Amino acid sequence: MSRLVDELKRLPGVGPKSAQRLAFHLLGVTREEAERLAEAIIAMRGSIQLCELCNNIAEGPHCPICADPKRDHTTICVLEQPNNIMIVERTRQYHGLYHVLHGSISPLRNIRPEDLKIKNLLERLQAGETREVILATSPTTEGQTTASYLVRLLKPLGVKVSRIGVGIPVGSELEFIDEATMSESIEGRREL
Amino acid sequence: MSRLVDELKRLPGVGPKSAQRLAFHLLGVTREEAERLAEAIIAMRGSIQLCELCNNIAEGPHCPICADPKRDHTTICVLEQPNNIMIVERTRQYHGLYHVLHGSISPLRNIRPEDLKIKNLLERLQAGETREVILATSPTTEGQTTASYLVRLLKPLGVKVSRIGVGIPVGSELEFIDEATMSESIEGRREL
């Protein structure tokens, strides 16, 4: 029982009290119900893996996006986390492929470039199909550091490297914009 | 007394009750104090005017920015309101001139292009010193409409016209970005 409580406590948002409550609940269900839950956990963990190409969550060796011949296979959008893919997909404007780094460079949290999934990005570029890499890491300190690192790494390979636009969000009044964003917004102005 | 209450009620954030409270307060002060306040209002209103060139608030015919020979007189940053100048100045990155429209085009609020201070912008451009006009209206519907209107008006004059960057604000995680901003951010990506 205490082993189960300990395991449950590792779940996000589950404290010692909730863990105990959940454990008692599982004690009360039928043996079949408990087994069904345990099996579902094991089955999920067994079927989910990372796409060999882009590191997105996948149920087979390739994720549905990499496997889709209708996507534009000449463009790769580089993201920090798998859930960022959804953010870009929702715009219905990007039809290329992705590459998930599973993190960003952070000296503070001791995350180095070699801790990110950069190796298979280089392998994809060596395959020669890619014309543009869009660096879509967040404009946070860590995301910017990661983007700068990748530019230096990728430019010598002769591929076009671009950075998503940093600036004033749609719908915002200039009045409420911080200095750093206003500065980037002027710096990144586009000729019309 | 009721005329004073009516006048005070026109001030922003002053309701009927505050107006009455202020009026009673002014009734209690000495005649000299009341006159000093009245004179200060008149003096302020008399000394403040709009810069003939850029429509910024000025105490003479030209505002301090237009009158400064050290500013870059070949670039004009177009803004909606005088207080937006401060936002851009705080970046310490822009050293050109400004042009304040005093509003933005809004069919809903019945504000038409002819209601904005566009005429003296055209006069400034005709003087021939300007090389670039940066449209820095907010990325709101009204600000975008105004920017689109100005591009069509200014491009034929042969001047370089640019738009400030719309995108993800500095420090934001991709996760919290709305679709419209993400879309502009991809659209407005910059080659590195």
C-alpha cells in the first residue's frame, strides 16, 4: 500500500493526501478494474514512442506529420516541446515538417546542447531535402540561446535558416508593450 | 455651483459624487487658492499646442524632438497617440522623428482618414528629406486598417514604407500564444 502511495505521489498535482485517497479508492474497486487501469498504463507506455525523424510523440516509428506525403517536406520548423506543434498547427498556415528538441539550452538548469535532440536534425539536413529551417523556439532567454546556437550550427550547412517574428502580439495596443518587445518590433520591421 | 459640478463631471474618472465633493472643497479654499488653480488650468491650455510638423505635444511651434538637429531627420515613425512616443523612446534604439496621427481609422467609431492628421505628414514627405516611414500603429484592427491605408497612400510617393514587427512578445513561451499572433510570427519570420 505505501509503495502505491509513493508511486502516486510522483504524479503531477498529486500530494501525499490525494495519493492516499487514490490508493484507498483503488483498494475499494474490483480486482478487474484495478487490473484494467494497470494494463492501460503499461499499454500506453508501450505504444507511445518518439518519431525517429522529428521526435514528436508517435505510435509507430514515424509520427503522422512526418508520414504525411502531402506535407511540405522541404521545410522544418524547430520547436522546444511536442505540445508546441499544436500551437503552430492551429494557425493552419504552416504545412511543413517539425523537429522537436525536447528542451532548450539553459546554463542555469544545466541543460547543454548535447542534452537536446539535435543529432537527428543534422541527419535530416544531411539527407538534402530541406530548403528552410524555421527556428520557432520561444523568445525567452533559453529559447533565444538555443536559436543562436542552432544558427551557428546550421548556416554552414548551406540551408536557409529563419527565426519566427518577435514583436507586438496581434490585438495589443502599443501602450502596453514592454521595452524589449518594442525594441525587437522596430528592429524586425518589414518593408511593405 | 451646479455649473462647476457639471464641468468637473466631464473630467475622466470624476462621477457626480466626486464632482460635488471637489466643488465643496473649492468652496472651502481661499479665493487666492481657487484663482491659482483656475489660472494654472488656463496657462497650461495656453502654452500647450501641437507641433506643426509632427503633431506631438509642444510648448512652441515645434516639439523638442523635431527641433533636435541630432535626431535622424530622414526617418519618420508614425504613431496613433502622443503618449506612444514615450514607448518607442524608452527602447533607446530609435533616433528618428515621429508623426502622431491622433487616432486611427475606425468605421465603427466613425473615424475616417480625413479625421486623422495625415495632411501634414504628406507635406513633410513632399519636403523630400524622408527616406523611410515606419508605420508603428498598434496591431489592432483599427491600427492595421490605418497602416494599410497609409501604405497605399505613401508607396506611390517613392518613399520606403515599413511596418513594425508583429509576433511573439519577448519573454513569452510559445505555449501561451494565440493563433493570430502565431500566424503573423511565422509569416513575418526573418532570415538569419
